[in-house]
Amino acid sequence: MGEQRPRRPRSPRWAKALIALGVVILLSASTALVGGQFLAARYSDSLQRSTLLGPESRRDAPERKALKGPLNYLLVGTDERSGSKGPGGRSDTIIMVHIPASLDRAYLISVPRDLRVKIPPFPPTGFTGDTSKINAAFPYGGGGTGGVQLLSETLTRLTGVTFDGAAVIDFSGFNRIVTELGGVRICVDKRVRSVHTGHVFEAGCQNLTAAEALDYLRQRKTLPGGDFDRQRHQQQFLRAIFSSVFSGGLATNPLKLDRVLRAIGSSMTVDLGGVPVDQLAYTLRNIRSDDLTGVRVPAGARQIGGTSYVVATADAPGLYRAIRTDTVATWVRTHPAWVNAL
């Protein structure tokens, strides 16, 4: 069939959600270290829960007393407005997080939003399937929970990877969270002028406010690598958030940590497959900012039928296999061109 094209959203809002994209992985460890079961319970109470993973994409794991690796999580940032009911939003930030069996590091694997894929049928919305950009799966699934379900199943059919959980975030808590953190320290690799505000981000490490961080993360048109550079900036941002938890005194300030966690919790919906938050926090307690590795799916831009896509290269199946077999560390060592410096 011809490509079905849902309407474009008014303006991308994904970057405002990025502050919370890694929180299940990145901040829950702090909860275990600092606040114990008390903070974990408060954070858990503030989380919105839903069935985000489709049946095909959920890892079939039996009941277990101890959460063991390897673990895979799907993190999605959408441009939907909080409380919106329509299907117009798209999933402009898609990150697969792989945590090896050693539970001592995390690989942030960014999936290009324009990656050309086969999106399977989704009977709840009457969608019959199509070949399109992967971020179209979210509106084809009706947005919200259904959108993430269809996106997850699209990824599983593409990669063979199943997931232990997922998180989708709106952007309502962005300003409050970054303010609570006292800003975010980002190392800008190359001078960037914002096409939206005209602000110039000079090369070098600097502390960004919430508005500045949002502006910086939205930039792609003036970057040499376009959206691929923006993916790297997203990963750098997640690392900066994680680092601020420990270097910024958050890990030793339970009250401040509590405020940040509750702000994040009110801005996201999670599917942890029935695993309690405190159990996940304890499992990931040893991961620090230096233990994060940024990876991008091997792919390149291509025009097909007058439409600009990103198409996976011959190296992509090897990465997918490495995630399934928990050999990402080996793949990263042998494919340095696809590793982002964070």
C-alpha cells in the first residue's frame, strides 16, 4: 500500500521530555543509595503506570525474587502535550537501554526517528500496516499507551529484541526538574547557533538552564551530522543528568532528591513488568555516569520516492544480535564508528 501519512504536529516537544527519559535507569539507583525504601515508596506512588509494551515485545520472564540481567528497556519521548487525546504526536526520541548481565553499565542505543521500517498492523486503531518512518508508529497506534505498544512491537520485529519495561514521558515537569537540579552541565563539542532563539552555545563545558537545555537539544539543522548529532546530544544530556545526581550533591540531599523524583514521576508513565521500583533501584545501584556508553543504530540518510529516510546499513543486524545475545560490549569495541563520545 502507499504510505499513510498522519498529520505533522505543530511543533516538536520531545526535548522537554528528555530530562526524564533515563530516570527509571538513572535516578532510581540514587533512590536505593540515599532514600531507601521510604523514597522508593514515595516515588513509586507518584508514577503513572500502564501497559506500554505490546505482547510481542515483552520479555517472557518467570516470577523471580531477584531481578537479574541482562535487561532491556525502551525509553520514549513524544511531542504530545500533557493530557492531549488526539493521535497527532510522534515519538521523536527513541532509546533502547541495554544493561548487561554484569549490571555494571548501560548502553544507550538511539534509534533514528526517520528510520525506514515495516510497521505491523494495529487492530485497535484499524491501522493495516505500512512501510514508513519509525516515529509514525506512535500516531498509527493512536498515541499514548497504544502508540508505545505499536512502537515497541515495530522495534521487536525489526531487531528481535524484547523488553523488560518501558517509559514514556510528557514534558510538564521539565522546568521544575532542571531548576531543582540547579541546571545541567553540558560540554558543547562545537559552537552552535540556535535556529529558534539565535542564542549561541560556545564550545566548552557550561551550566545550562532549563530553557537553554531545551533549546540546545532541539538543534539539528545547523549541525554537521544533523539528527545523528542531535542523538549524541540527547545521550550526553542523559549522562549529564546522571552525573548531577552524584556530583551536584543530590545523592546526599534526600529532601532535594525526593522533590526531583516526585516531579519526574508526575511527568512519566512506566511499565516495569510488575517489578517494584525499589527492586529495580537496588539492582542498578552500581551504575554511574562513567558507565554509560552512547551507541547509534548504523544507518544513513537516503531519498526514496521523494521522501527523506534513514536506512539501516549492513552493520545494523550485528548490533541487534549483540543486544539479544548480551555481547554489546564486544560489538562496541569492534565498531567504534557507531559509538558516541559522551
